[in-house]
Amino acid sequence: MSSTIDHAISKLHLFKGVKNQSGSALNKFCAWKTSPTGFLKLNVDGAIFHHLHKAGVGSVLRGQEGKVLMAASKGEREVANPETIEFLAVLRGLQFVLFMGISHLVLESDCLLVVSQLNDAESITLSPWGSIISDIRRLLLAFSDVIICHVID
């Protein structure tokens, strides 16, 4: 519980520091980057709520100009570590947009491990997340072109 409070306080201090900066610095810090022409952007994230014994995932699909086209969230069972819920966030996000007829997709995650594993087509999926990675890779085949990017939260 104290680590959650410490984390919240550190985020508050970060927010106050950014809020007090000049507008140009704030815009650089918070700027949304457009996707390449013809691509939609799917941003996914996961969260664990240990005190509630729950976890959740969310995804936001945006168009070329940044307009939100769809957003979704889903509760999940509690998982053992943050990486698992981040991989699940990617899986659920792709399941969410799979039947929308999207051919060109930018997939964003703030988990560098997820992005690295998914971008390494040669990696063997013997990790604890191997079955989830295999499921994700199968879903990725449904798209003509996918760019997987790491974003900083």
C-alpha cells in the first residue's frame, strides 16, 4: 500500500513540475505523434491492482489526425507481474480491432520488453509469456503492415 502511495505522490510531483513549465516545454512533453499515412494507431496499456486482486487492460484506436475512433477496457484476473498484463493488453487490443478491416496499424505500448519481444521475429517463445506471444503473432498476421513502437508514459 505504501508503495502505491509513494508512486502516486511521485506522479503528482512530476505533474506539478510539468504544469509549471512554459507552454512550449509542456507541448514537447505531451505531444501526440501522427502515424504514417494510411495507418491507424492502437495504444494499449495494462494495470495491476494488487489491493483489489484484479488487473485490467485498455486500448485506444486513433485516426491519422489523432481523433479517437474507439476505446475499450477489460478487467482481467490478477496476474503475477506487470509484463504479463502488458502482453495481455496487446492481445486484447488486437482482438478488439481485428474485425474492423484495418490493414495498416501502428501498435504502441509503454512496455519495452513487450515491444522488443514482438519486434524480434527470431525470438523463441519459451519465456513465461510464450503462449501469449504466439497468440499475438498469429493475430498480427491479419494485418498487411504493422509497426510496433515503444512509447514513454
